[in-house]
Amino acid sequence: LAKITQPISMDSYEGQEVNITCSHNNIATNDYITWYQQFPSQGPRFIIQGYKTKVTNEVASLFIPADRKSSTLSLPRVSLSDTAVYYCLVGGPYNQGGKLIFGQGTELSVKP
Amino acid sequence: NAGVTQTPKFRVLKTGQSMTLLCAQDMNHEYMYWYRQDPGMGLRLIHYSVGEGTTAKGEVPDGYNVSRLKKQNFLLGLESAAPSQTSVYFCASTSPIVLAADPSSYEQYFGPGTRLTVT
């Protein structure tokens, strides 16, 4: 199984760009990399997903190097409402055994 | 659309008791999942289903059973609850989206969770 590691916590200030890196050395060929956001007492919510290179949507960017052994979630100009736990997920429904591995989560604290 | 709903929201069990957690989705998704979330350990996959009538084990299946008799429902059973099963349980569902440039990708939709305490 892929082992996923990400920083336990990060601090930032409003208006700054935040980059959270996830390490997944044993990623398989068919694995996707997905990031989720979770607020207290809620289920995780999808942020962005990618397979290789760079993906951008209206809320974030995801950078994946050629070897795919790591990925970086970039949140531009964070606000107080971005304070949450961010999870990296490696895997996909078409994997043999359907293995889906979450990282332990990065608790992001945005200060005014 | 209600999305993914979970019943109940909270439950306290005594060791040895049994219970069933219900997950329902109204998005016609093929795939459904049960996770548990413990402090400092992220989410871990218990069981999953890729279609009605099919189930498979995930990373931590011991002590749990599941059934998918209807496409929209995924049930998680605890036959004999143990204190180690105290956790928050999340259900999720998804369907693959075929993209032109990449192989199939997916987004999981999560329910609000069930907080279970076993004493």
C-alpha cells in the first residue's frame, strides 16, 4: 500500500498563498491524487484532482512532478474561512482492490 | 438532491451489542464506500462497493460487514461492538467520469458522518 505523508499543521495569514505538499513514494500507475477539505463535524469536501503535471480550478492548483512521487496543493490568497484540515488521497476506483489511501491530514490555521 | 445521507448521526453502544449504519445517496452513483476516522489517523477505508450486489474489503475490514442490496443504499454492520470501534464513520459515493485527456477520474461525495461510541 502507498504510504502518504503530509505536514501535520501549517500556519498562514490572510491574503497569502499556501502550499501543502504530500509525499506518496509508492504511487501506482493507475492512481490519481485528490485533495479534500474538512471542517469540524463535517464530511470531507472535494477540492481538486490530478494525474500528472498541473491542474487548476476556481479554488486551487495542484502541481504533480513527472515522477508523481509527491504533489503540492496551492491555495491562492487564503482567507479565515480556509482554516480547515486538508487531506491528500491517493488511489482510484479502478485500482486492483480499489485501494484508497488518505494522508493523516494537514491542519491549516489562517490568521488575520 | 439530498446528496449522501447517513443514519444515525450519533450512537452509543455497549460492548457486544450490534448495530447497522445506513448510507443513502440520490445521485445514482455506482461506487460507495465506508470509512472510519480516528484522531491523527485520517480516514481509513473499511469496505466498498462497485455496484449493486457487490462488496469488497478495504484497509480495515475486521469486525464489520456490509451489504448493497439496492444501488442507492450501503449498510455497515457491527455484529459485536468493541471499544476499538469507537470512531466517526463516513460514507461516500462516486461515479467515474471519462475525460478525453486522462483515464477515468472521480470525485467522492461524503456524508455528514456518524459518531459512534462503544463503552
